[in-house]
Amino acid sequence: MLMRAIDRFFSHEASGGILLMAAAVAALIVANSGLADMYTGILGTYVSVLWDGEGLSKPLILWINDGLMAIFFFLIGLELKREMLEGKLKNPRDVVLPGVAAVGGMALPAVVFVLINWNIPANLGGWAIPAATDIAFALGILALVGSRAPSSLKVFLLTLAILDDLGAIIIIALFYTSELKIDYLFLAILPLVGLIWLNIKGAHRIAPAILLGAIMWYFVLKSGVHATLAGVITAFCIPLKDKWGKSPLHSLEHGLTPYVLYFIIPVFAFANAGVNMAGMTFGDLFAPLPLGIALGLIVGKQVGVFGLTMLMVKTGIAKMPHGANALHIYGIACLAGVGFTMSLFIGGLSFADAEMMNQVRLGVLSGSIVSGIIGYTALMMAAPATETEAEAAPAE
């Protein structure tokens, strides 16, 4: 009976989002309990991997954010490559509407943040925090809506979120690189050449590519460029088809997804979502840093995604997703404001100070919660998809 209930839970589309939410709640409880010192102490414990005195020595929180999240970005890279070669990003016409919405959904939140923090230069480095969308959370909330939302909305949100992740990757590469060490960057080219050769050859075995990717991750990390980019680059070097016509990319994506969804992302959430509320008041929500993040996610995403989507539709440049109406699109725009995982990740890259990171967490959590509630409510209020619309909706 218990095993059947567990199977039902993990087979539900919303299970990843629910587990992510549970990890965030657990982090909040622990960070504000008698276990708070143990929580911060464990995350601050240095873990070293050394060979003859050379290697890596980092706090556990950075092993999670630089190491486990490189695997998360590796999966995103696999999804991006698959979608670009044979999926939702293959046909340029299908990308126009969610693509423009994604651009608006990244630009407007950044503008809102900058306007609120304009007079505080120390805060401006966090401009990209509200620009991100959490795929797992957003799709999980949409799955809870069920048949009231046409299937075309999932395709629209998924494409928007994938393009949003691509934008986040570009932002990290361009704006979150620390002091550059050219020698390590040149060393990273060596495993990259091997990865490109394996891709061109259509290699069936995945292990050599993973080994080369791990070596490249080390060199990229030491170079000062954020190491998660090594995960994306490695993913793009996994062959879609090998010389026998099988797909190493599909196999790897399928095998890796449960580990990322049910382990890596919840662990990241537990390690990064622990806001210490000691001494905080309601007024702290209105400090420029958390307010800029929260309003960027709530207002910026809504204006950017909904505004540009409706503009494209009204001017005839693009068509409304099949079976959807304006309230559906508004609900999706709100769900795009659930930044959580990616927003916390970019926040960690933006600020090293513990107090500022606490404000980042406060802004991300409040903005994401409000966005999720408004989005779910709007989608539940929207007219449900008819059977005819559901049948006529394009296959996902």
C-alpha cells in the first residue's frame, strides 16, 4: 500500500515541485530552530580533494553549488540540445512567441530591480537574480491545475523556461566570471577537443565523455569562469545519435533526470533556502534588496511575459497558444515569476556576504510564493480547456 502511494507520487508531474517545496520548508525550519548552528556549520565545513597538496578545498555549500549544480546544468544542456535538434526549439516559428516572452521575462525583472536599488551600488550586482524561472516549480504548479489548462500552455511554459535557462547560462558566462586565469582556461581546451571528437565520431559509450567533462569542470573552476558552464558544454558534446543509430543523449537524459529532480535540486534548495528570521520584522521585506528581487519576480515577470506575449498576439505577429485565452497567459506569466532554484543560484554568485544572502533568500522566497499563488489562482479561474481543444492541441 505504501509502495503504491510512493509510486503514484513520483509518477505525478508535480512531484518534483512538491519535493523542492518540502526541501525549502525544511531549510526554513532548521535555520530557525536549535539546529541552526549545526546547519550553518555543516554547510561551512571544508571538504578537500587533494593530490600531493594540489586540488580543491571548498566549503560543502560550494561543492553543492559548483559541483552538484554543474550536473543540473549538464541536464539542462542535454534538454537544450535535444529540443534544438528535434524538439520544440527546432522550428523557428514555434520559438518566436515564447522566445519574445522569455526575453521580456528576463529584461523587465532586471529593470525593476535596478530601479529600486539604483542608489545602492553594492546591491546592483544582483540585477539578474529575478530574471530566472524555476522549471520544476513552475511546471509542478501547472500540473496541479490539471485539465483546466490546455496542453499548449505546458509547451509554451516549457519552451519559455528552457529559453530562460539559456539566457541565465549566457548571463553567468558574461557577468559572473571572477578573476580569469588564462592558463587553466587553455588547459580546459584539451578535454574539450576530446569531447568534440567523441561527438563527431558518434561515440556510443558515455563514460569517456563524462570523464573528459569532469576534467574540464576542474580546469574551468580553477580558471575563474563559473564551473557550471562546463556541464552545459559537456552536454552539447553528447551525441544525439551514435554510429548505430541509438541515442546516447536520450539515454543519459532519461537516466539522469530522476537524480537531478529528486536529489540534486532538493539538496540545493535545502542548502540555500535557509533564511534566518532572527531579528527580522515585516519591514525587512521592504528593504531595497529583497524588495527589488520580489517585485522583479512578481511585477517584472508579469509585465515582461504577459505584456510582450499579448503585444505579439494583438499585432498578428504570433498566434495565441491553441485553446488558451488572456487569463491563461497571465497565469503562465505569474508562474514564470517562480524563480527559486535559479534565482538562489545567481544570488549566491552575486553576493558573498551572509547578511546580503539572507536578504536575497527573503526576496526570492517571498516573490516566488506570491507569484506561484497568483499564477495558480489565475489558471484555476480561467475557462477550462474543452475536449475539442484538448484533442486538437498539438502533440507535446
